[in-house]
Amino acid sequence: MNRPDNMSAYSALDLKLGIKSSLPHVKSAVALILLFWECSIKSAELQYSVQSGDKIVINPNLKTAIKNKLAQICKQDGINIDTVIDAINNNSLFKSQMESLIVAFELIWKLAKISFIDEDKTAGAERTGGIRYPKKLIYTVNADIIDTLIDNDWDAYVRILILWIGVDINYDKQIETRLSRLLTAISEGAIFKLVDGTNDVIFNQNDVYKKLMQTKNNVDLNGDEEAKGSLRILKSLLSDGLNPYLEGHNGDVQILKGQFNNLEEYQKRVETFLQLSATKIIGFEDANIDKETDRQDSLENNRVASGRNILLYGVPGSGKSWTIEHEYCKPGSVVERLVFHPDYTYSDFIGQILPAVSDDGQVSYKFTPGPFTNILRESYNNPSKEYILIIEEINRGNAPAIFGEVFQLLDRKVEIRDIDDNGYPIGTSEYGITNMNIAEEMYGKDRKTEKVRIPSNLSIIGTMNTSDQNVFTLDTAFQRRWDMRLIENDFASVDSSLADAEILDTGITWKNFCVEINKIVVGNSTRMTSAEDKRLGAYFVHVHDLKYDDTMGDLKEYDTLRVKETSG
């Protein structure tokens, strides 16, 4: 007998509730997936895009099919078919990164699985750099369900899809409402998360319906932290008017005028549907999400966003180190300090591969991290702590050579974007680099191919003396990645115990002496280049340097000896 096998055991669904990527104009993207289905041969798999430089564009074969299918409709309304193609190429299916597309179409509407044509690429391959890679759609039966509606009046429904992708066209409002109702119905199993105080609230649209009807007040979907994952898509679809019962703006949701009774009956049907579905949500216990569903996203969600690159410069003793200690190093900050010098190298700073001898005498070679890699690892794995790497005398070493390719990481993210946002906090490196040695130290062996970035909780502060000669120059490309701050040479912030300290028994205070000497130095500017850089800094000496040192004995004896030596 030819009988069925046991049912397949499918992998648990990752709900990606912590993904930060946005999907603007979600209605347009939904429409395009359906338009592709209606204009193609309706096969299960559709490779809809091809590479064009750093972006992707519509597959030429699909483009031809769409032009042929839509030619009559466009002719009726006087629409140039190329206008439709342009709208397609500017759609979120081509512009947004993979992870946000997965959330919308695999987890909310379940219209299709979306993946890279190159199966070796991971879902996070588009997080940084702005490059988009060719993708394909693997449709679900929901495409068939919607197709049964569209087949009743193909022209009328396709007009709605054309309208939704951004092309003005004549359409029937009732037809649009029917399509919205069906899309809403197939999305009722979607799950969302918001943060309420210190608690995670896991909910579906049915919970929104019930709260609206129970309280007869607007419902807030913003929560107390930034919206992530499917919640971002929910807010977007409500703003786009994709739910025929609700309207939402900026996370504030209310029942559409005249829809209360319709929603009341619809909600009962949704409740029954969910009861019959009886789906066990993997990863939840007592309606609380497992905090470790995605460790990487969890780390980024809790990460301090204070990272900066700061370069303090001024004359020796102007108070650069004092400024770092009192203005930048907060209680609880983890501080690592090092000094650049002419012999300091990339290997010293980043790390190098060195031989290691095991107990049985076997020699192996392994990467030994330098101070920069060490603090990268620590700051990445401890997101709630602020880390500071202080580089003293940064221009005494060849800084661009010491940083090497890490130089690119100094570009920091300065804003959260709605489109093409990589999901990392402000202060993180804008661009990642590929360095498997550093990546393995930071993320572990399983993630050593991932891009390396400076976390947002790590600041780098450099100092340099402007009076130093025979030092390396910092080129413009290097300097522009730092916030340059001149430390003025004055006594305004110098403690009186130093400023008013008497130099030995001269009756002259350190402040008066320093000010007068600096006047002389600056006054000789015609005979001395960069005279201001040759001044004495307010912190050039310590207070104990101004006092007698009894261990030295009577200095007059030294003076007598020098006079004798000079006279011969």
C-alpha cells in the first residue's frame, strides 16, 4: 500500500522580535509581491531581481512579463508602462535589507519565504554598506488564497496593486477594501512585542481589538522603548491604511469611524480562529519572550550609546590628561591607557599571530590580541558598561599605519535612519570591516566571518602635544574622523595649591612665573616658528617640583663646583 509518511517536523520559527530594521511603505511591498505572482507563471519560486552595481533591479524576464500583462490596463488609463517599472525598482523589495523583508512576508502575512539567490549569504549580509543582493520569493498557499479573490475581477484588483506600488490609476474603492480585509485576515496569527516599563508585552492584533473595544480609548503601540521587529511593520501597515477596521498614526491606534460594530463581530471570529489554531509559540513561557532568542540583538538593545572619537591637543602641560580624567571618565567607566611611540606597530595595537608550545611539545600558531582587540571584545560583551581607550601621544607613532584597516571603523553612526538602517545604536562604527582574527575574539569561532565594528559603548580618546617636533603628521582623512578639541593653556581650572605655589624661596608663584615666561616666548615669535606651541603648560610641573628636596643637600655646593669648572 502506498501511504503517507509521518508529517514533517519543521524548525521552530524565529519571530525576530528584536530586529531593528525598518520597512517603510509596507503596503507597496505587499502589493508588489502579489503583482509579481499575478504577472508571472505563478510558479512556487520566483527569482525577481538581478544585480546592478551595488543595487538590485527587476529580473529582465519578469520585467517583460509585467509589461505584457499590464499593457492593456496602462493603455486604458494613459500610463507609460515604464512608470510602473520605475516604481517597481524603487520599491522596498529592492531597497530594504533582507531582515525587514523576512519579518513582513514570512512572519506577518506569510505570503512567501524570501532569500538570497546566493544561498551562502546570511540574512544579515545587507546590514551595513548599503549593498543589496539578488533575492528570490518562494510563495506560500496564501498567494493562492488571494489569487482566488483577484481572479473574480482581475483587472479591478490589479489596478489596486498598481495603485499601491505608487502609480496613479483609476480604481474601485470597494475592491480595495475587500483586498485589505483579506490581507488583514491572513495576518491575524502574527505576533508582536512592545516594552511596558520593565516588562515585555507579547500580543497580536486581536489583543489590540479587544483593548480598543473594552476601553473605547486609543491604544498606544509605541511602548517605552524603540519599536523593533514585527511591531515596526504593524505600525507601518496601520499608517498605510492596510487594516480596514483601524487607523494608526505614530503608534496611536483607534477604530475607524463607523467600524465599531463591524470590528466587534470580526474580533469574535478572530478569537475563534486563534483558539482553533492552538499554535504553541516556541521560545515563550507564561507570555514572556526568551531574552536570549537572539543574543546579538539583545546585546545591541541594551548597549550604551556614548561612543565617540576625541582628540585633545595643546601645549605640554595644558591639562589634556586632567581633562580626560575629570570630563570623560565617569564612575564605573572601564579605562585602558596606552602610549604611541615611533616603534609602535599595527601588531602591537591590534594583535599578531605568535607560536605557542603545548605541553607535549607541539608548536601551533594562534592570534594574540593587542590592547585594541581586547577592549573591543570586552566592550562588545558588556554592553551596559562604558569603555574608554586612551591613546597618549598619538602623533608620536605613525597612527594611520598603526590603525591599518581599523581606520575605517572610526566613522561612527550619527543618526537613526528609517531606510537602510543597520539597526546598531548611534556611536557604533558606520561601516564594518572583515578581519577574522578580531571577529573570532569578539564574537566567537562560529561568527568569525561577520563584520567587525567598534561598539557604541567604546570611546577612543587621543592626546597630542602641538610643540613636539620630529613626530608623525596626522593626515586630513584621519583627523576628520575625530572630534578635535584644543585644550587652552590657562589657569582658570588649575587648583590654587599649584597655581599659587611659591617656587622654592623666590617669592614668585608658579602662575606668575609661567605667565611671564609665556609672554617672553610669544614675544619672540618673529625669531621662532609656532611660538605659541613652545609655551609652558599650566600643568607642566607638579607642586612638589616647586619645593626644596632635602635629599639633594645644599645646592650652593653645586653652584661652586660649576663656577670652578667653568673658570678652568
